[in-house]
Amino acid sequence: MKYALFDYVTNKGINDFKIWTEKLQKIQRAKLNIRLDMLENKGFDLFPQILTGTDTAGIQKLRVPGKVQLRPMVCKGPINIENEFTLLIGAIEKQDKLQPKKADQIADKRRKDVITDEKRRTKHERIS
Amino acid sequence: MKELVKTLTSEFSDKEYAHAYVDDFSNMFIAAQIKALRDQRGWTQKELAEFSGMKQERVSALEDVNYGAWTAKTLKKLAQAFDLTLKISFEQFSDCIMDMDAISTESLKRVSREENLLQFGQNEIIRDVETPITYHANVVTKRVTPNVINIRDAVTQKASAFTWTDESDTPYLEAIQA
């Protein structure tokens, strides 16, 4: 099953996730992109551990291995739960702690923003 | 997915990026295939661990798409447990792109040795029967009168019924008649 990917945008129309991705090193971007590509094109049935839960219901972290453990926060939908994912905020994990702190809670607030206003997200912008 | 194939073909012009991307895909592929093969056989992780002489925790780690520290020795153990052969080879990047396109739970499944060889043997017998038909059909298509519409029907007829246009066809004609 194919999924559509979206990026959250701020109330000023800024794509936060794109900016976060642009700051990553090339190898990190490659590892992020393979995960996003598989999520988009194959879903998570084939690769179940690609997404894991957080302390916040409805918010999952995309697990990207590497020297720096990338953990962008993701939610299903939230407009169409069945076939969409929205990338809400870029984050990393060090010693089981998220950076930025409470990234999952920030993501949840953003998820609610998108539910309220569909314009608070845009089609995912790939950075390679 | 075709769009992704195009994108990757372009992105992989960067060597560092291409290797990082494909390296992670390889890890994901192996993890997913171990899980798919275990599910196909209806085994638990504990059972696979017993059959391969590992601990269950190790099997769990190997099935995790975020794990990349597997060794050929470990994979050989799993191959033996699944009654499969392990094929390790160097591949071109385009092949990897096509693998990404094709990967699915079904595409990762493999039948074990006995079942596979049984199927393989049967297919070989069928191929042995079909090869002369195909060969004759090619001859018919190329060299026989255009009145023949159904090639398979034509093959079952006596070859002498056709009009041959070239003296050098004689050996083929004799072969078909025989």
C-alpha cells in the first residue's frame, strides 16, 4: 500500500522539517530518505520497527540508525489516517532522551494544528 | 514507485549518498527477509533460535530493521535452519534500485530445499517437452506458408504439409517429421 507524506508548516508557512533536513549531513539524509521512501512506498507492515511509539499517544518516531540517532516525529494522517503520514518535527535521540526536549509533545500540538487547518502541512519536500 | 526509481537514479550519482542509502536498505532487506521466512514456516522466534543454534534475543535483533551488525557466519546458520542457500554477491546499483521497487512480503519468501527441488524437477520436465515445440514453432513462423494461423496447431500437423522455401530447411523438415 502506498502512503502520502506531508511536512508540517508553521503559521508563517515555514517548512520546519525541510529546514531540519537541510542541516543534516549527506549520509544522514540518505539514511533518512531510505526510511521515508520505504514508508511511503511499502508502508510499515514490511518493516514494522521503522516506527515506534512515544510517550504521547498518536505520535510515533521514525527510527533512523547512525552515529546520530535521528528520530523525526511522525503521525498517521491526521486528515486521512489510512494512507497518509505527516512529518511533524525533526528530532534526535541521545541516551534515550529526545532533542528537542518534549519533541513528542510539540509534535502532538502540531498534529492538532493540522487537524484544525489542513493548510498547516504541505507535500513532503525531499532533500537529498 | 517509478518516480522513486527516477529519483534514485539521479541521486545515486553522488557516491557517498548512494552507499549510505543502499547500505541501510541492505540491512532492512535482510531483517525483513528473516522475518518473512520465519512467518512463511509458521515458526516463532524461539523456534528459529533453536533451529539455528542462537538465542531468541539474537533472532529478535536480526529481525530488527535497525540492526546492521550481522555477519556471513550468522546468515549461514539461518540459511541452514531455513533449508536454503545463502547467496552473497556484489551487485550494481541499478539492481538495488529494482530490488527496492520489487520488495514485498511475497517476494521475500523462499521454499525450502525439498519442496523447491520437487518444483524445479517438474519444471525441468515441462521445459524439456516444450523446448522442441518452441523450436518448431519458430521454424514454422519463419519459414512456413502464411496460411497457418495457429502455430501450436501447425506444430501438431505433419511438417510436410507446409511449403518450404529454402533447400537448407531440409534438416529442420526431417527433424520435425521425425
